[in-house]
Amino acid sequence: MELRNAAYAALLLRVSLGVMFVAHGLLKVLVFTPAGTVGYFASLGIPAAFAWLTMAAELGGGLLLIAGVQVRWVALLQLPVILGAAVVHAGNGWVFSSPNGGWEFPVFWAVSQVVLALLGDGPYALWPSIRLGRR
């Protein structure tokens, strides 16, 4: 197994997932607006508090991933957010280009979060996670 570049793969995955979360959080805040996001969640029968928690998790969690702060925990704590998106989109079909988006993108994103939690921080982490297993 090739381990020589695994740390840099984790860094690349960490930063790219962090950027994706920040982009999605900014979309909810700057484009849809917090009031619009809360209204959308309400139209789905989801309490307003979850809209605010989602925006905070996407923005805050994304920034923590980019910075490399307790990456394993942040990746795992973001799973309910992205799995919630998968549930919301489940009835729309497979392809994200379907009306109202499909479920495959959030599911792939969730799997990527689990992979990041398993890989760990990668180099240049400000506050590294506790290692899993032996080395």
C-alpha cells in the first residue's frame, strides 16, 4: 500500500471538503439569506433551529477543516448535516441535476467525511486530532 503521499491526500481532502462546506454555508447566508433558509427548512417541516445549526455547521465546520482544527471530530460532527441533506433530496432521484437535486452528491459527501475522519488531519493542521490506532 502506498503510504508516502497519504498525509498530503488527507490535506487535499480536508481543504477541499472545508471549502465545499464554506461555499454551501455562504450560499445559505448570502444568496438564500438566513430568513430564506429558515423558510425553506420550515416548508420541509424542519424546525428553524436546524436551519441556523446547519448554517453554523457549514460555515464554522468548513473553516475548522480548512485550518486543520480537530479534523476527525469536525468531520464526524458534520455528518448529520450532510446526511440530513441526503434525506431531504432522497425523493428527487439519483442525479443532482434532477429537479430539486438528487441524493447522490450528499451521500458521496458524507462518505468523504468518513474517509477524512479515518485519514486524519494531514500536514499543516493548527490543532491536530488524536490519532486512531497504532503507528
